[in-house]
Amino acid sequence: MEINHLLFWGMFGLTAELFFTALTELITKKNYNLMGHTSIYMFPIYALGLSYGVGLWK
């Protein structure tokens, strides 16, 4: 597994979580600031979890 895959999927997971939490607050609390939140500790979880099946289709 390449480091590029880990970095890409880690950043993708953090970005998706930011968008999801911002949209959730927009819908539920009508907060128009669109401020999402995430934790840096989620980076390795997203990097390893989302890149798990990358080598299966090669």
C-alpha cells in the first residue's frame, strides 16, 4: 500500500466528516455558519479503513 493512498483517504475522510457535521447543524439547528468539526485522531482510522480494499481491483 502506498503512502499516497493513505494520505488521500485520510484527508477525504476528514473532509467528508467536516461537510457532514456542517450540513447536519444547518438542517437541525438552522446554523448558517456551516462550521463543521472533526478530530485529528480520526485521520488514521479513515486512512486505514477507507483504503482497506484499494488493492483488490488491481
